[in-house]
Amino acid sequence: MFRSVFHRPLQNLRVRWISTSPVARNATAFGTGAPANKNASGAMKEASKFLDSVAAESPAPIRIEGGPSQDTLSVRPFASTSIIRPYEFTLKSRQNHFSPFKRPPRVGPPRDEARQRDYFHQLNLNPVDYACHPGVLNHFMSPMGKINSRSITSLTRKSQRRLGKAIRRSKKMGIMPTFSLRRQQGAIPSTYAGAM
């Protein structure tokens, strides 16, 4: 991964910015590829050899204990045409920062996974038969009375289609309210639960 950067001699790299650090002053003269003195070119060759040997000794991916759930950490390689600044050698600056999904995926699970999670499919039950049982159908609805999508219910396509049919049928018959969940008898409403 690091070999592509240090494969060519470092003396050929041009310094594009003025630096007051002694390393940059000794490495090359500003704007030219010629070394400032012979000691600097020897030091650069030694640094290049050292970095090549380190890259050859550790081809394994970087692992961090207690880090992300993945076994390996994705690290961006250095570009051969860019200038490398000192802070870019830190692991934090080289990591690929992937933002996690902020919302669940819009599609449901694959067929095999849905068959394992779907109780209607496993027990060979038809959700339409439960149109008169709102206690069963409440688990597949949002608090506002909307039918949850397949990505939330994790049902198979067939069961999800039949479940929607059962919920709509139950609402048309007046068994379930149209714009909210059915309140269970004897339950304390959530607005009064904190007052007691």
C-alpha cells in the first residue's frame, strides 16, 4: 500500500510550499528537484529504504482492538502525486470515514431471511384470517395507525400483502380505528401513565 508512494526516489518530488522546518529546508531547494546538500540526499535515501522495509515487513491489514465491529480497518492509500503533510501519517486521518445509515433501508429483507423471521410463513398461517383479531394486527402498525413497511415487519412479500389486506379489512369493518392503534381494555393511556 505504501510502496507506490516511495517507489520512486524522494528527491524528484517538488516542494510546493515554503516551510521553516529543518527537514523541508534540507530536503530540497525550493522549486527545484536538486538537493540542498549531499547529507540531505543521503538522509532521504535512508528514509526511503527504511519506509520500504517497513512496508515489506507488515503487509497485514491494520487491526484495532476495541474499535469498529469489522475485523479490518479500511485505510486510504497515499496518492503518488500529492504532497504528504505530517498529520496525514496518523491513523485517524487515513481512515475511510463511512457514515452509518441514518434511517433503516427502504426494502425488506432477502427471501431466505424473511422466511426465517416470518411467523405466518413458518406456521403456514394466513394473515387475512386474523382480520377480526386486532391484538395480532397491532404489532404490525405504527402508533398513528399506518401499516408498517416490509423493512420493519420483516415478513415475506406474500405475508406482507395479506397482512395489509387484513388490516384494511379490519378498519373497514370498524374493528380497528382508522387513524390510531386500538386501545386495549383496562390499559392506562400513555398521557396519564406518568401522573400516577
